[in-house]
Amino acid sequence: MISCAICEHIEGEIVWSDNILRVVLLDHQDYRGYCRVELIEHKKEMTDLDEVLRSKIMACVFKVEEILKVIFKPEKINLASLGNKTPHIHWHVIPRFKEDAHFPNSHWGEKLREGLRQAISAEEKKELIRLLNQSLS
């Protein structure tokens, strides 16, 4: 197998998982609550999966979005699945705020301001884990 950053190194903290998917909290200080939903098995494209697995992944992505909306009350949630640099199925679920470094642009774009620089609190993290376990397990 080729080298894969997601297979070889988990960036962030796993806050929920089963034998198919994991939710990783990246806890980027500019993007409080930034999570990634990762397929554990190395697959490159959503169309490489059967319909049941595709549906399971998207249900997880939508549940993470829903939970982040409740906890952080962001202006917007961005969902992205690119995989150009890391060809392993993963979805970015990014709470966005008017005060973040790039808003309203993509968080991968040009920085417009210094931004929030605020880490997730212990209480927010505890609630995120509780709601993920309650909803996905």
C-alpha cells in the first residue's frame, strides 16, 4: 500500500469510533470544534463503497454537524471531502464563525484577520463526546 497520512498517523484526538468510522477532534485554535469523520479502511472514493457504507458515513457526518451546531452555535458549518493530498475517505466538519480567520472564505484560503484563537473547553469536549456516544453508538 502507498503511504497514507490517515492510516499511519491520527491527527487530533479520537472522540468516537466503531469498527468502521472514527470521529477525530482536530481542535484547531482558529476553528473551535473542527472534526473529521474518517473511514478506518483505506478507500479512496465514496463510489468505491457500497450504498450501505456510503449512507453510514453520511449519517455520521450529518450527526457530527448537528451536534456541533448545538454545542458551538456557529454562523455556518462547512463540510468538505477532498482527498487530493490524502486519498483516504474523510470528511471535514468545520464550525465557522464570523470572527474566524478566513470567514466568509474557505478556511484553506487567504487569511482575512487574526481570528478567534480559542481552544475547545473541557466542558464542550465532554459534551461533544457524550452526544456522539449517545447518537452514534
